[in-house]
Amino acid sequence: MPLGEAGEGKRRKRAKRARSEAKPSEEGRRAAARAPGPQGVPARSFELIPAIDILAGRCVRLAQGDYEQATVYAEDPAEVATRFARLSIQRLHVVDLDGAKAGRPRNTEALRRILACVGRVPVQLGGGLRDLAAIEEALAIGVGRIVLGTLAAREPAVVREAARRHPGRIVVGIDARDGWVAVEGWRERSQKRAIDLARELEDAGVAAIIFTDIGRDGMLQGPNLEATAELASHVALPVIVSGGIRSAADVLAAAAYSEHGIAGAIVGRALYTGAVDLAATLEQLACS
């Protein structure tokens, strides 16, 4: 081999090795996404997000997603939203349960009243948003973020397009029963594992993942932090835990997992029964 060609070959090998060493590993990339910011400030603050589920225009909670086990906590969801919005919450989580079941929004008027009452508190909405038109309509009336569950499992390309059109405003909702993703208002089991769906949509441009263990939801038995942290370990996205929170201690335990990718917790029934005092728990989080 001519001397010049040999030298060129060595230079190419060195350049390739340098690029390989400079490229962060998958684990390194995920660790960097969760690393503290300047002066030790966490890159992501932990969010305590109160939930309002709407069924037939009323504020309810289901047990394990069962529509036959609905407990009505308020006739007017907007009144509940107003109470939550008076406190230092970062956002409000609203689910249109009728919409999730029907496959199209069904409680738009109740949602409009909530939006009118909460002022500048962002609202994230899930339930029945199964196409781009429904997503656009919800954003147009003032919803801050859209949570896509069934659509994410069945038509991930639509989720990618929605995230492209609306950066930072699309969230994937992964609702799982025994590790398998549930769809259609949790009434059907898909053929996808929760972790596989998270990996599939990690690079879709979504803002976060909400992971719900359906078996814990509405049961006040404690959140499944281990499964949530396991899912979070596979993606470089903030993951919000949902389902089962029964006390302020559960919220603080979830916040302790922030280094493992858990960026927030959605709390529902425990707020309505009084098991979690929202104001006091927010103060505890601020001081922790």
C-alpha cells in the first residue's frame, strides 16, 4: 500500500474513534437530561398536579378505571378547579371520561368553564382526543397541553405530527394494566408493553409521559413508583406518576425518585377524601 494511503487510513480511523468517544452513550444522554442545572438547581422541578375527571358533566373518581364504580365528588368541576387554582399549582390535569369512552370530546362546555375559572394556571387535557382536528380544537379554546393515550398506542405517527405542530404541548399517556397498555378508556388491552411504547415515542418530540398503573388508580393503595422509575430509566423524558397516591408521604416518596426520572405526580381521589391536603403538601415539596 502506498505510504500516503496508509497515512490517510490511519487518520480516518483516528477521526472515527474520536467521533465515537465524543458521542454520548444512551445512558449518558438520559443522565444528562436529569442532571442538576446551574448552581445545583434541578433541571426539572417536581410537579404535584391535581386531577379533575369529568363524567356526565360532574367531577368524579373511578376505581381502577371502572365506569360502574364512579364516585361523584362535585356537581360542578369548575368550582373544584377554582379551589385548586387558588394554590400554587403548576398545572391542572383534566380528563373527559365520557370522551375517552366515546372516542371524541363530550364535556367541552364543562372544560370551557374550567378554563374560564383557573386564570393562568395551565390545563392539560386527556380523553377522547383521537385525531389532529380534536387536538387543534382543544388547544384553540385554551388548553395548555394535550394528553394522548389511545392515539399514542394505535397511531403514533399522528402523535409525532401533533408534537411537530405544537412543540412542548403534547404529552403521551401510558395507562397500563399488568405492564400492558390499555386503550379506549382503559376498557381494552393493546398488544404493546408500556416500556415498549415509551421507547417508541421517546424521540417523537413530546413534552412528557404520564404513566398510570390502572390497578392502583382510585384505590388509595400507594403509587407504583418502582414500575414508573423502571419506565423512566428507558427514556430521556420526564415521567409523571399517576394512580394510587393516598397521602402526602406518597407524594414526597415520588419526589424522592426525581433523580430516577419521575418529574411529577397526579393526585385525584386523595384530594377529594381529604387524605392529601393540597396546600400543605405543596408547602412540604417547596421546603424539601
